[in-house]
Amino acid sequence: MQIESIVTIKKELKHLSKDELLDLCLKLGKFKKENKAFLTYLLFQSDDENAYIESVKTTLDELFEGINSRNYFFMKKTIRKILRQIKIYSKYSSEKSTEVELLLYFCERIEKLRPSIFDNNTLTNLYDRQVAMIEKKISVLHEDLQFDYNQKLESLKGYGY
């Protein structure tokens, strides 16, 4: 099967009726959990980005509470799972600051974990990569946002060393 371009799909969608479009959206939502989550974001949460960020933070809090901290192997697995969720939630939003906000929150939460992630090289490297990624993403934002986020980022740098 050849996948058509967005332009071709857009042209084809213009020829469909309202009911046919509704049916296609519902089928898309049933097909995959991510599609359903994205439709939920577009329909209910895209107009209030701050509320969306807070709801994602609440979800992340629940995931952090479920971390098995008895050994680093299980901590690594769960932390990577949380990071994948952040990437998915960030992908839904059209605002670049959303991902920065969620990654900063992730780093703040990961610092507070016990036993400390800084006693494990793999988790320390993961943390450092996220801080570097945040720096890169901050550099493309508006200057006012850069200033605010850089202040938060400076408080994260060098933590635990």
C-alpha cells in the first residue's frame, strides 16, 4: 500500500461530507490509542495549554509514584517509560514551550527520587542528556521565555554532584 501525501489527503477530505468526516475521525480514534489521545487533546484541551500541562504533570506524578525504587534496573525501565510518555504528550501540542515545561518537570521530579539517580551512571547520563536537550529547545523560544526557563534550568544543572 502506498501512503499518500498530506496534500493529496487534504484534497480528498475536502470532497467528503460532514458525516463522512465524522465517521473517519471516529474510525481513526478507534484504530490506535495514540490517535484517540490526540483527538482528545484537539477537541478538549488544545484551547487551554496550561490546563493541559497540569493534567500531564498529574499523570507524570502518578507514574513517578509507581516507580519501583528497590533497584536501579527497575528504576531505569520506569524512568524511560515516563520519558516516552513525555515525548508523546509533547508531540500533541503545537507549542514548543510545552515540551520544555514537561522536561523541566521531569528533571525536577527525577532529582527527588530516592535512592538518588546520581549514584547510577546510566541514570545520571540520562538526566544529563535531558538537561542538554532542554538547553537546545530553550534556545529556539522567545527571549522572555528563554530567560524564565534558563533560570529553572540553572537550578537543575550540577544537582547531585
